[in-house]
Amino acid sequence: MGVVVNQSAKNTITTYLGFAIGAINVLFLYTQFLSPEYFGLISYILSTANILMPLMAFGVHNTIIKFYSSFKSRQSQNSFLTLMLLLPLAIIIPFGFIGWLCFNEIANWMSADNIIVKDYVWLIYVAAVSFAYFEVFYAWSRVQFQSVFGNFMKEVFHRLGIMVLLLLLHFELLATDTLIYGIVGIYIIRMIIMKLYAYSLRFPKLQLTKLPNIRSILKYTSLIILAGSVANIILEIDKFMINRYVELDDIAYYSVATFIATVISVPARSMHQIVSPLTAKLLNEKNKTELVLLYKKSSLNLFIICSYLFLLIVLNINELYKLIDERYAHGIVVVFAIGIAKLMEGLLGNNNAILFNSDYYRKILLFGVLLVFITIVLNLIFIPTFGINGAAFASLIAFVIYNVIKIWFVYSKFKMMPFTANTGKVLVLLLVSLGIFYYWDFTWHPAVSILIKSILISCFYGVVVYTLNLSEDITVLINRIIKR
């Protein structure tokens, strides 16, 4: 776990820096400098692009992680990486041509309920391509076990750029439409920088000699598109479908709420960057002993950290909305629902990495496709009735079903469970903490109330985790901090 702990710690710091900047952007700059309608428009463009990203990437970013470590010679690695660079074009070029031919029909359909969307539909395609190749080059660096710079680009770079654009908008040095173009431009620049970094680690030598397992590679990368699409659809389809039933303002309220809840999953995202290639390596080497240990440790550590973040957010949410803008408090229920979903995501540990880097990825994809259908149906039922809260309920139900299936499937095929006795203790600690602090409010300024309450929660939660030694890794980390 040495390389995992080292790079995960760096990635966590970088990711939280990115989320801190993102929090300033989403919670304050967007809400103060931009109308909810245009904020909702930007959220819609980026969410739709994220839905398209796995398709545009042709699953290549996952394929690199799974297969790279199986190639031992320099020649076979070069051929494999060359193939990975070219495959996304098999989707990107035809899609671009179809979009060009049918632009008016597509734009009219997507803007049927919010006409403001029409002029910016083409940006969705550009953003999706930028997202796709960024992930390809990020995976390129991750298989060299270098994830820190890529994580900085993924979490910090674009948020800093957007912050600059929002400040320029505030000082009337930028028009609103130019801001939207500028945001997509930042994602293009991010992709180019990631490409240069990936090539500095392993410069591509373009060659296309026949690979012995080419059929397995093409079959995997074709099917893994569904896996990536399933995950992104579950994450983003709610914002896409909200546009069909409610005003763009509600997308803005929903985006703020989901951003707040997503903070809970930051540690899981950080650890995944390095755990995924390590899991693929253990699977390729058939090292089940280390794989079981990694599964249990990643689950327990993430559950402890994510539970702590869940407590900080849900126990301070009312005061936080007083700091932002009380119009956005329509999303409080969304924070709770999505927060629970993100908490469960942490509980899974490296479950996703095991599934999508194993030989059983095809079967789990069938469950994923079924779940996408369920998610869409739930959104169609809940959004017209409950608005943005309905979208949150649909996402929560979908996440719970999907995660339970994934835990069961790993157990049935590998005879591994992520849970230990300490998992139950952490759950009890979470529930007790909620019971103690939920109704404990202060009448001071919201910022002061959040600070004091967070300190009390941190002291109580941290002392219990440390005293009961719920996680050896976290105890060692705390001891190091104490010694310093």
C-alpha cells in the first residue's frame, strides 16, 4: 500500500484544493456573478458532454489501464498505445459528421423547453471530445504510476481557469456568451497540457504491429463504453432530464446541491487514480491475497473518511445555505439524497477497479444497461412530480441498486467482501454522531456556527476512530501528524 498511500495522499490534497476552488466558483462566484438561468445552461452543457465522453473516448482510457501491464516488450507496448490513440477517432469523426448534417434538428430537440440552449449545442460536442482525450492521456500517465500531475489537471487547473473567467465577467471585461466559450476553451487547453505531460513520461512511437490479443482488446474497449456510459449516465442524466421538465434555474439549484454532496466522494476519487492500475496489476498477476487486502483496506479507510465528510456537510447544511444564497436552499433534500449515494460509493472501496479490470466486466455491463433504463424511468416518474428532489431520489435509488449488485457480483466470483467488523463500528459511530449533533445549533453568524460545530464533530469523531483503532492506516497517519 506504500505507493497507494503516498500518491493517494497527494491526490487527496490536490483534489481538495480543486474542490475548494470549485466551492468558491459554484457556491459564490457563479451564484453572485451569473443569473441562475445561465448557470444552469453551463451545467447542462458540461453534464451532457460528460454523458457523451465515454462514447467519444471509445472506452480507451479504461482499456489502457487493464491491458498495458500485460505487455512486456517495448514493441508491443508501442503498438498498443498507438492503437489507443487512434481508436477514439472511429467514433469522434462519424459523430462530428452526423452532427454537422443534422445540427438544426438536434439543436431544436435539445432546446425545445429552454430556447437559450440552441446557440450552444455545438459546444457539447467540442467539450465531449476534450474530456475524452484528456482521460486517454491521463490513463497514459497513470499506467506509468504517475497520477499526481494528472490529478492536478483533472481537479484544479480548469477550476482556476473558470475562476479567472468569472472574475473577468464580474469586472465587465468579459461578456456572458464569451464566458461560456471560454470555459470550453479551458477544457481544450487542459487536454493539450495533459497530452504533453503524458508524452514526457512515455513518448509514443507510432507503430501498428499485430498484437496477440487484439480481439480481446477490441472486445473489451467496445463493451467498456457501456460501463463508462452507465456510470456517467447515472451521474449526469438527472441534469439532462431536468432541462426537459423545469426551468434552467432549477438546474443551477440542483448543480450547487450535487456539488456540495460530491465533496463526500473526493477521497474515493483520489484513491481510485492509483488503486485502479494497481488492481489491474494484481489481477493480471493473479495475486488474490494482496487483492483481498486492498479491497478491505480501501473500503474501510474510505468509509471512515467519507462518513466524516458526510457528517460535516449534512450537520452544517442549513448554515451553509445562509452563506450562499437562500434561493439555492431548494436543494437541501438533494444534498441529503446524493450525499447518501456518495457515502455508499466510498464503502465499495476499489470494487469498480476489480470489476472493470477483470474477465467478468461483460456480465456486469448487462446490469449497468438495465440500471440506466431504471434510472431514466425513475426520472420520468419523479421529476414531473417532485422536481429536482425527484431527480435526487431517482439517482439515490439507482446508486443503491447498482452498488448492491456490484458487491454481490464480486463476492460471487471472487469470494471477497469489502466489509470487516470495523465497518459496522464505523456505521454505529456515524449514526451516533448524527443523533448527537443534528439538533445542536448555534445562533451566531453562519460561518462561526459552521466552524465551531465542525470542530466539535471533528474532535468527537476523530477521538473515537483513533481510540478504537478502527483503521490501522489512519491511526499510523494520525501518529505521524502528532509526532510532527
